[in-house]
Amino acid sequence: MSSQPRSRSHDFLKVVRFALIYGPSRAIYKAAGRLRFRPIAMARSTEADIGLVGCGQFAFSTIGYFLQRAFGARVLTCYDVDFTAARSLAAALRVPQVATDADQLLRTPGLRLVYIVSNHASHADYAVHALERGLDVYVEKPIAVTREQLLQLLRAMRASGRRIFAGYNRPFSAAVRTLRERTTASRDAAMSLQCFVSGHRLGPEHWYRRPEEGTRVCGNIGHWLDLFVHLLAWRGLPDRLQISVTWADDSEPDDNVSISIRSDRHDLFSVLLTSRTEPFEGINETINFQLGDTICKIDDFRSMIIWQGPRRTRYRFWPKDVGHRGAILQPFEHRGARDWHEVELSTLLTLHIADMVRQHQRQSSFSFAEQWATVEDALARPTT
């Protein structure tokens, strides 16, 4: 995401480093996504039934990679506002049809499931249209960048009866799933969670900076807010949160920013997003967790240590596992699908904090019960 010019040696070293972190096949996919070549020979699936809305790097090197590993070339059709991106992805990943607009994609015979990997502000609209066409939907994060978008999405979901999945992947990581298996606590136990995130450095021209895209709170920090909600749900959610936001530069309140939360059940959470330089290996994160007698440190989803009394257990994860496979394959692994209500609640919290950042508001209070009640009231009212 950096706009700095890069040398060939820089790019070569990056591919080597990525191969050491993610494994050779994933590194090849990442390079193929940048250069738009076919990464490996792929058998065409006999049950091609997937549509892809958005054909950028993430769609190619992450969505495309895990779908191909699981099913071969199962994507039936793709669309992007940049037709060149759609055509190059189709050629590289053996997608037989390239739609000229989203409506054409949604009308494709045989289509059953749509992955939405477009710009953030368009996620909810595409998802609504896909649900209205009777399709299952996987929406990359965020699922909405405004409250009205969220309401429209939930109305369409309830009216259609179709399945919907979200791309918040940290809960699907091997580290978090292992931690869940190892953690037990009473409903009275309080949780502490701290996340330090070295993110991409984004220039003023980057599309994340557009006002309609939901700020970096929706675009990035929502991952760790969602993880916070997911971990709290293991024990039972609190209701009221006291939220503090501190940023380094008044002109960019959603960047180099720290968010702290205290709950009415004595939970503590903080996330710090720093982006003062471009991380060579991509986003890097350190997570510290404590609940009951369990203390845990996750280092970039490559290693983890769990302490429980005198017992200390070390884990290593190679290739690096930040949960993308489990998240992306939710539509096909029914037992592994995420509790959708967690996503609804984490989205409400994310939208609330995004509004704080837009309004340069440093302190606020948030209630899960009150926020959800207003959503239910709005959904119960007839639309005009």
C-alpha cells in the first residue's frame, strides 16, 4: 500500500520473506496477484457456482487462493468497476465469465454464492442486491460503513432468508481457536485484551481516505473491535462500555490512534494502530490476553504462549495463520460458521467509534442493549 518506488531486489526479497512466513504457494499467489499471471495449473471445478464482486489484490491472492485450494477453479463469474482488473483475474484464475456490471453478475445462471470484495462503501449495497436475488453472500469487512447501510442489509437478510457470512478472520485463526479450547472462566471473570498493530502507511490519495469509506476504524480497526466482541462472548457480553480515543494528529484522527474501552463488568480493552512507516512483511500485530487463570500472548499469529498457573505452553503456526482460510470457507463448513449476531454487535460498536473519530470526539458511552434495541425498532417499522 506504500507509494514509495521499489527496486527489483526489494520485490525479490519480499517474495522470499513472504514464502518463509506464508509458505511458497501463498507467496506465489501474492506475486501473481500483483503481476496478474496464472500462479499454478488449476483444474476447472464441475460445480462452478461462485461469483466474485471486486477483483483487486485481496480477491486474487487471498479469496482466490483459498477457494482454489479447496475446490479448484470454482469461480463462475467476476466483476470489478475496473474491467481490466476483472479480465486479468479471470484469465489468471480460469474464471469463464466476466460481467460488465454487478446486475449481470447477479443474473448469471447457476450462481449460488457471491463473495463481495469491493471498496468498503459498496459492500452493503452489493450484499443487499445479492440477497434480493436469492443468493448466499460472503461480505468482506466491514459489512457496512453507516448505520443506514447496516439496517438495509439486515432487512434484506431477514426478508430473503439466505445465508450471510462476514470476513472478520481473526476468530478463525489457529491461535484464537486454540486459546478458546484452553480457556475456561466463570461469568464473573473480567477480561483484559491489548492489541498493538503496525499497519500499512496510507498516503492521502489512497482510497481508504475517501470520506465515504468509513475511516480506518471501519477499514482496519474493526478487525480488533470484532475480536474483542468475539472474546467477550466466550464468557458473556457486558452491556455498557466507556470509550476513550486518542490520536496523534488532529488532521488524521483515524490514524496513529489509540482506542481504550472499559466495560461495566470491569473488562479492559485497548488497540493501538500505528502506521508511521510501511511494514515490510505486511500488517504485524501483538495481542495480549488475560481471563481467569489464563494469560496469553499472540505474536503476529505466528506463535503463541499460554500460561495457566505453573503450566506454560508454546505454539508455533506455519504458515502464518490469521484465520483467512476458516473465514473464507464458512459457506462450506457449516459447523464453523460465525455467530452472526456477534458481527452485528461488533459492527454497531465499530460504527459508533468511527463516528467519534469523524466528530473528533474523545470520550463516549455505548450500550449493546440500547443500540440493538434501536436496530430492532427500526427493522420493525415498515419501509417507505
